[in-house]
Amino acid sequence: MIPQRNHLISLLLFIFLPTLTMGQSQATKQRLYGNYTDVMPPSARVQGQPGEMQIIDRSCRQYSGADMRKRIVEITTQEWAFFGHSVIDMSSQEEQARDDGRLPRFWRRDWMAEEEAYRLADDIAGYWAAAPDSNWIINKQNQRWRDIGIAARWRDFWSAAFISWVMCESGFGKPEQFLRSIAHHTYIDQAIRARDGLEPAAVYVAYDIGEKQILPGDMLCLGNRPEYQNLDERRAQMGTGARTHCDVVVGLDTENKQIKVIGGNVRGSVRMKLLPAGEGRSGNFSPLPYGDRQIFTHLSLKSPPSDRDEILDQAKS
């Protein structure tokens, strides 16, 4: 068993790696579980081979620790490592072109090799297990696997399922704390209601970009359809469907003017994005627009800065 100190050093190296280009990864792909972070792997939530997979466990971790930011960041980061810790620099013109559609579709998508798709199939299915009412998605995917084979991409976007699993394992299993869902807008709306004083038990509160200091463990969200520019635009459409996406903040690099975030189903994988950043409202370090993308809301975790945030600050200095 690797000592806890070495686990911490490994995670810090992951987060503060020099900027990598798309597709680069380390040789090892493993989760740093065990004594370091008490987490049940997502694959343990399902059983069966692709084509016959079933959800067997939807329970959420009961965690009473006060250091929730640290836990969220560590769980998110170790999943990123398991997927190969790929990094996308969204401040580069090439990546912006890939992301906003100026390049052909087959250049923008990174298809998994069949071996990798098989390795990750039960893990992604395990993310779905943390999102209520997701059996139909697994059933549809089973049919897709039977029709096309293991290399078939997931027919449904699983980024919100990934966030739901992270929050489930972090200890936010009660709906009044975090509305786990197959769609991001569900918990974004909950955070807006929390901002408006309607959901006092919610652990995330929505703010406009630059309105509040961003910390590791917070989330940054954008709208694709519609392309929201601010919180009020979503507030006017609360309760209606929207194609949105949120990533977990894992690091702030003020020297290189970047915010490090990790999300699921980012080009079909769990990836880190380096978002361009600068001084925003009230002087807070905030994400800037990139390409035709605009982060429209900051979901702030109702938890004080943790020891890990101090470690992140030390690593930047």
C-alpha cells in the first residue's frame, strides 16, 4: 500500500502538471483509493457484461467529515487519473476551433479504442447508477452494445451522471442537499433556488461569474442550448429542459491565468480543461470566454476553504 503522503504528492503532481496537449497521458491508470479516500468504485454499482449490464447499488456515501471541498476534489481527480489524466487547454486557438465546430466533426471527437471502451464500460454505467431514474438509459445502452459492439459510444450524455456520482460519494445523498440527476440543469436550478432563499439545505449556491471568489470544489457551468450569458437568463427558464454542462474546479493558477476544471463526458472521457481566466467582478479571479463559449454561472459550495485549498495555494507559489 502506498503511504498517504505519497498519494497526496501524486495528486498534487496531477493537478499541477505542465500544460499538456490533447491526447497526452501518463502510463498508469488507477484510482487512488484504499486508506486515502473512502470511495466505492463506480463499477461496483453494476454487474454483468456490456449488453447485459444491470444496476445493483444506488446507495450514497454517508460522510460526516467537515472537509467536503477536499473530498470532492480528491474523488474527481482520481477519476481523471483512472481515465488517463488527459488535459485540454481551452485557451489555445486549436482547441477552441475543435470545440466550437469550426473543424469537421470527426476532428472534434476522440473515439475510444475498443479495449479502452471495454475497460471503462462498467465505470460509466456506475456513474448512471448514482442518478435516479436511469435504468432506461442502461437498457438502451445494452441494446446499443448488442447492435454495434463494445466500441459503441454511449448514446446518452453522461456528464451529469458523473457529477451525480461524485456528489453521491462525497456524502450528498439527500435530494435536499444535491439533486442528483441525468441532466445538469436540475441541480443548477436547485442552486438558483438556494440563492433565492428557497432551498436552505442545498449545498451549492448559484452566482454570476465574478460575483464570488471561486474555490476548488466549486463548479463552473455553461449553456449550450440555450447559450446562457448570465444567471438571470437561466432563472427566467427554470424548470425547462436545457443542454448544460458543469465541471468541478480542482485548481486555480493565477500565474498562468488559468482555472483547472475536471468533468465527465468531455469528448467522451473524464478530462481536465484549462480555462482562460483573469480578474472579474469585484476583482475575483474568474473564467473568461473562450471561442464561442461562455461560462454563465458559478456554483459555490457552502463549505469554508479546506486544508487542501491551502496546499493548492502553496503549490502555486
